[in-house]
Amino acid sequence: MPHYDLIIKGGTVVTASDTTQCDVGIRDGVIATLGIDLGEADRVIDATGKLVMPGGIDSHVHIAQPSGEGIVMADDFESATRSAAFGGNTTIMPFCLQENGKGLREAVTAYHGLADGNCYTDVSFHLILSDPTEQVLGQELPALVEDGYTSFKVFMTYEGLKLDDKEILDVMATARETGALVMVHAENYDAIRFMTERLERAGKTAPLYHGKSRPIVVEREATHRAISLAELVDVPVMIVHVSNREAMEEIRRAQSRGLKVYGETCPQYLVLTEQDMDGLNMEGAKYVCSPPPRDKESQVACWEGIQTGVFSVFSSDHCPFRYDDPEGKLIPKGRTSFRWVPNGIPGVQTRLPILFSEGVSKGRITLNEFVALSATNHAKTYGLYPRKGSIAVGADADIAIWDPERKVTITEALTRDGADYTPYEGMEVTGWPVITILRGAVVIDEETLVGGKGYGKHLSRDRSPLAAPR
Ligand code: URP
Ligand code: ZN
Ligand code: ZN
């Protein structure tokens, strides 16, 4: 009889395509056998009544990212990956930001310095291009793509990050030549500046007006433009953090025209609304992110985008700042307008429980769709498949065991990131990840962190199969 390091016994194994009653035999960090009566193991986990699913892959998180003068992100790699593991994730994909006037390679080196040896989950970096000079596009970027940093994000808004259309076209052309995948933050910078100035002149400076300064049309226009620019260059594009029907319809229309346009949405667009930013005093700042949460109809639209496949990935856009902190959401006195509130909310731990509860438990999506949205499609989109994102012989043994019946109330005390609040405080969910396993090693064992810091490592990726062929 073969011997295993670990057997997961008696559970229901769910992948993006199948649901099977079988045991999982793990040896040397990979899935060795799927079957029954597998024999002996150093450890056997009884998963009777539980779901055995691929560990979550969150392809959109921000960790320790430079965020402007006096502002500090709440997570380092230790706290972010710990929180991710508690949320049933085994790989997360943070953004490595090129600072203006600096090179991309030095940003990557510095980011490795922060991550290496500090992670509980695997990580893999996307790049953010803020200064696409000839040197960056001609030399650094192609070399980094060769080295396995095969996706990068561009911004159509934010001071210091925003690229103009010509720059975006140059970046897209480089993506086409190198076979990298471009991700776009689609909001119109000038329109937001215009709205912000008008609101401020009218004394409308509370967090609620963050949403008013970047209404749906601002996102729809930029989404349309990003797709048009990608069409011009003939390059695939991923529109990230889509918040509403009009932007979703732009993507759907492009897809139905045969363009390689992909979409991502996030929990905040399914369960939060603009009204959340209308709290007493500065409480609304806890929900300030971009694009902002919209209205109930937008939530319905985002579900429709999920159910019809317009959105292929569901990510957290985890971007945590502490609330009760002048380096976070409670900006120093003198900076009295919403425009100074750092954009972003925590969510790497709550992404999957919210999708499971609102999606699977409420009958909006199937278990297999849950797996596709939470892991498999991320791996396929970003060049990690089939090593990651599935339960298959030969794949890394990255597994989350879920109790589909467990009812949990989300609270700040439960979330293990570096923020001092959760935007989902008090939300009841049905379904919870109880054990997280990374490459065969148990990281979270029933509410307890047992994994070793530093076991998580950086993954170089293949080119995305969705990117332009070379
Ligand atoms: O408000 C957000 N989403 N902050 C994170 C940065 C980004 O645009 O993804
Ligand atoms: Zn963004
Ligand atoms: Zn983001």
C-alpha cells in the first residue's frame, strides 16, 4: 500500500467542473492520488460533511504599497497572507508599484525584500506601471515578463499613477509584443477632478461625496475607452473591479463582438452601497474605495455579470488602511475633504465567505462556479494553471476544507489583517473555510494558525493563455 504524508478522507471534492465523493492523497506537497481506500498516511483529516475545494486564489490585493505622503497601508506580507489563509486562500497576487521616476526592476527587488520569508500563503506579483518610459517599455518590462511577472496594471485615474491614452497604447503594444496581460483601472481622471472641485466648492466634503465625485458614467466612459484602446492595439485586456451595470454591459458588448475582454468584480459591489459611506462623522470613510460601492441595482447587475460569465474572476481588491489612525482613514486635520481619504478597504479574508454565502448558500451560483470564480479562473487567467487552482493529480496540494453549514458573524475580532475594522461588520454568512492547506502543509487548522511564516513563497508565472499569442 502506498504511504502518504496526508490523506483528506470522506469529503466532497469540488472542482470547477466536477463534484465527487473521494479521498485525496498528498505526498511531497502535491496531490498524488484521488480515490477511495488510499491506505496509510502520517496524518488523516476527516472531512466528512465538508467540502474539499482548491485553495482560493485572490488575484487582486494590495500590500505595503506606497500610498501618498503620510499614509501607510495597514498590512505587511505577514498580516495580509495570514488573513488570506484564514479566509481559505493559498495564493494571493499583490501589486508591485513602480514609483514615478524609478525603475520597475528596483520596485520588484524591494517588494521581494518585503515578502520573502514573511508569507503564510504563496504570492505572485503583478506590476503597476506608473512611468512607462522607453527604457521601462523597451527593456525592463520585457525582461520582467521573461522572469515570470506576466501581468501588469495601468490606471486611468489617481494623481501620480494615471496614464494618458497615448501612454496606455504604448503599454498595450508592449503587452502585445511580450505576451503579457494588461489589467486596467477604468475611471476618468479629468471627470473626477472636475466633479471633486465642484463638490468641494459647494462644501460637500464628507465621505459620501467620494461616491458622488466618481459616478457610474465616469467608470462607463473609461471602460469603453480602455476597451477601444485595446481593440486598436489588438490586445486582450482585463477590466478590474467593475462596480455597475453600465460598465458590465460595455464588457459584455465587447465580448459578444469577439474581443478578448475580461472582467473582474469584487465583494464590495455585491453587498455594500453608496449609503455605507454616509456614516456619522467620518465613519463613512471605512467604505471609501474606487470605484465606489453603488446601489442595489448595481449589485443585481454584478451578480448578473457573474452568472453569465461576463466576470470570470472574483477578487477582493484588498487594500487596507486603519480607520482610527491619521496615517489611515482618519486623515489629519486640515485635509478636510473626501479627496484625501485613502482609497481602499480590507477584504482578503472575507472575499470567499461572502461569495459562498451570498452565492452558493443563497442559490445564485453552483459550487463548481464558486470554485471557478474563487480559484480556477484566476490560475488560468494569470498563468498558474494547472499547478494551481484545481484538485488534480500532480497539482500543488493547495486545498481549503469548508463547512458549508457553519454560520459565522463577521467581526473585526475575527479578521486577521492589519486593519482595525472590517467593512462587513455584523454580516452573517453561511459557509466557512475551516482548514487551509498549502502545498500539503496545514496552515489554518480550525481557527488556529499552525503554518510557518516563510513557507509561502513567490511564484513566477507562465504567460497568460488569454494574452496575445507571440
Ligand atoms: O480603492 C481602491 N480600489 N484602492 C486600491 C487601488 C485600486 O485602484 O485598485
Ligand atoms: Zn484599481
Ligand atoms: Zn486594487
